[in-house]
Amino acid sequence: MIAFVYRSNKKEGAYLYLARGKTLADIPDELRKLLEPCEQVMQLNLAKRDKLASEDIESVKANLADQGYHLQMPPKITSGVISYKE
């Protein structure tokens, strides 16, 4: 399974995986407006991988098979948060 990975130039840290044969025009309009402009940053053969650095590979494969794309959002950073218990 081949995936084309695009980085959003609008939404920092967001990446869009597209299944082979899919283009940015194939994703929902609302999502495209949130992410575009995008640039292709890599091509991955998911069949030859056991894991990905930031995403669960099985979820990525399932989303690509079901909807033709997978959205990877940036991790939530909670540094500087202090919790006090009384």
C-alpha cells in the first residue's frame, strides 16, 4: 500500500496521507480549506513497514482503505501546566 504524505503549509504540524490514485481534490472541501496549501514531502510503502513514528500504522492503513486519506494532527503540548491538589 503506497501513501503520499503532504505537509500543510497553513496548519503547522498537520500531515495528510493520501492513498495511491487520490489527490487533494478528493478530500472533503472543509478539510482542504483547513490544510491548503500543501506540499508533498514523501512517499511511503506501508506494506513494507511495521510502524510509523507518530501514528498507528494500522489506523493509517484502515483510513486509507476506507476513505482514501488519513489526517495526522500535531501533538497537543501541555508544558507549563501546573496542577495543585487541595
